[in-house]
Amino acid sequence: METLLPVFVLIVIFGFTYATIYILVRKKERMALLEKGVDASIWLTPNKPSVQGVRFGLLFIGVAIGILLGATLVETTSLNEEAAYFSMIFMFGGIGLVITHFIERKEINKTK
């Protein structure tokens, strides 16, 4: 686990840099549109059901199940520890996001 620390640090650094640049570019775009006199309603999103809480909830449930099953794989098989944990975390986190996609699509179809 100690060998993964530099990877996590790099991910955080790149993520912070990307977010900062994204915010600055978005601010410039908005200022340019305001200078041209464009209506601010283009930034408003249409009313759609919010499933953000469900998305994160199912993602975190999937990650937790992945951690538990990764630990089980490490104890019961000769699989490498990193491979077991990461494969299970990504698999069950992805399953949680796929389930959220279907829930969101169902809610959008219900509002139409």
C-alpha cells in the first residue's frame, strides 16, 4: 500500500490542476458571453429529477462491497492483493453506476 501513495498524490495534483483550469476557462467563457449581451438563461438546466444522491450512494455501496470481496479473495485465493482489491472495487463500483444509470433513465422517462 505504501507504493501506491505517490500514485494517489499524482492523481490529486492532476485533478486539482484540471479543476482549476476548468473553472478559469468557464469564467472566461461566461464573461465573454456577458460582454456580448447574451441572455443568462443558457446556463440554466431544465428541470430533471436529481439522482445525484442515489448515484453516489450506489457507487459507495459498490466500493464497500468491492473492498469486502477483495479482502475475501486475498484470504481465500493466491491472487495478488492489489489485483484483488482494485478489480473488485472497480467492478462493483461500476455495477453501482450502471444501476444508477437505469434508475435515472427510468425517472427521466417517467417525467416525460
